[in-house]
Amino acid sequence: MFQFFKRMKTVVSSELNAMIDRAEDPVKMLDQFLRDMGEDIREAEQAVAKQIANEKMLKRKVNDTQALVDRRQEQAEKAVEAGNDDLARRALQDRREHEGTLATLTESWEKAQADVESLRDKLDEMKREYNEMRLKKDSLKARAESAKTRTKMNRTMSSISSDDSRQGFERMEEKVLRFEAEAETSEDLSQASRTLDDDFRDLVTNDVDDELAALKQKMGKGDSEKGE
């Protein structure tokens, strides 16, 4: 289990930066890696808990056996004081057998105790690595989002600067220029039309003035009468 966690950490460390260039979604992959690590830690905690329980059980057996050895020693001494050598011999024999058991149990307990310490150290290391990865995940997620945004912007800029887009823009610019030219031509024609009308109005006015002068001449109301 611990070896699997180490392999997982190695995979994560080697692929964190490469994921951005792959088709996989790096954000989802980072979350999945952390879920896998969290599951490994939970399994490790269960293993450590079982080992601690085993160590405590062995410790109780060592204490119980030690207490029995001590009791047999006391019983042997009391039997000697009472002058009962046979009873003292039996107590000493039983004490010796339990001392053998005590030695075996003590050895097992000391090994279990060392295993507990080792597993605890490894579990603490796993948790430290997990927390480091969790903190790094936020930074990598931000980097991934930034990379996606830059890629999208680059593609957009590439599309804008493509020949098709540029030619389309130039075509629209030419159309606007043509519209402006047509508008100016229309204004020139309108001005020309107004000038022609004015000329005709002036011509009509001149004709009326001539008729008025002729009428005055006929009626003797010409300029000479005004002088008189």
C-alpha cells in the first residue's frame, strides 16, 4: 500500500506539467490524483490502527505474564518459608515456563512497537505529501486555466489575422469608400440641379422686367417723365 502511494506520488510529480499539453483535463486529473491519495491515506490509517491494537494486546499479555512470573516467585518463597519444598519446586517450575513465554511475548511486543512507530512515520509522511499536493493543486489549476485562456486568445488572434479575415475587412472597407463616393456624387448632382433652377428663375425674372419696362414706355411712364 505504501509502495503504491509512492508510485502514485512519482506519477503525479512527473505528469503535473505534462498534463497541460495533453488532451486530458488537468483540473479533473488533479482532483482524481488527490482522491486516490486520500484513499491510500485512509487505508494506511486503518493499517496503523490495527497494528496499534495488536501492539496493545501484546503489551497486555506481556504484563499479565510478568505478573504471573512474579506471583510464582512469591509463592515459591512462601513455600520455602513453610518448609514445603515440593510446593516450592512446583512454583519455581511453573515460573520458569512462564518466563519462556514472557521472553517470546516481549520480543513480539517490541517488534510490534517498532512497526507501529515505523507505520506512524510513513503515515505522517504520506499526509505531508498529500497536503503539499493539495496546495500545489490550486496553483496548477490556475496555471491550467491561464494556459487554456492563452490558447483560446492565440487561436482567436490567429483567426483575426488570417488572410480570409483580412481580405474580408479590406472588402468591407472598399464598400464603405464606394458608399461615400456615391454620397458625394449625389450631393454634387443635387448642387448642380439647384444651380440650373436658379438660372431658369433668373431668366424668368429678366423677362418680366423687360415686359414692365415696355409697358411703362407705352403708357408714357418712362424714365423721362420721372425727370420732369
